[in-house]
Amino acid sequence: TRCVNGKLLTKGGTSYKAIIIPAVKLMPADVLAHLMKLAQQGATLIFTENYPQDVPGYGQLENRRKAFGQVSRTLPAVSFDQTTVTPCQKGTIITGSDYQSALAKSGVVSEEMKTRYGLQSIRRQNETGHHYFISSLQDKKTKYTFVSWSRKLWEPYK
């Protein structure tokens, strides 16, 4: 993944407006370093609830912790009690414990299908538009109708 004109671009050509890093405790130093490099190049990173605190595994632990410490010292010193937007060279690092508030600060429009109704989706572009695979991986019963030919993907039954 690389940053081009403030957008994240994958090798497959998919672009994203931000990377959301959930509350994780462990992260390899090279992954955190790559995230910071993307932010410096113009990407928006959203850390929710906390920064990673350590590296996974025990092999070469001290060396990896040293590398992790060097990178983690470049993260903005913030309290996750409130949503904070911190410039990072060309990009932005947003931190906070409220996912919706952090997403709003990024300017990224949330996918209501996911945030409000708990649905998961995969979207793939084709020659005439997009294909969607939508799933509801939850215990509660839901009733949705999916209209593939409509710009509005779904509507709850009335």
C-alpha cells in the first residue's frame, strides 16, 4: 500500500481515504513504521482506543522492541479520551475512543450498512458498475431486501 495524492492505493488498484487501526496491543515494528510512512506521505490514520503497545512473539524480542520503541516515539502524545486530529507532515493522525467521532473528523463518510445495521460487504468494480457481496454475521434477525440495480443498495422492509 502506498499513498498517492492523499489516498491509499493498494497493489490491486483499490483506493481508500483512511486506514482505521483498532485497539490492538501488539503490532510488528515494521508495520507501525509503514503506517507512519504513509501518514508522512499524506495518508489519514485513525487509531481507536490506544496505540499498539508492544511487538508480538518472542524471537529477537529485545531488538524488535527497540525498533518498535523508536517508531512509537514518533506517534503524537495524546489522550484517547477525546478525539484529536494531529498533522503528520503531509498526512493526519486521528486518535480517540469514539469510532464515529474519529471517522467524522477524517471526512470519510461512514458506511451506514456496516455502522448502523452491522452488515459486512465486499465491493468489486466491473465493466458496468459494481458487484456487492453482503453478509449479516450476527445473531439477531434482520430483514433486508437487496436491490442490485439500484444506487441505493438496500432498504429495510417497511
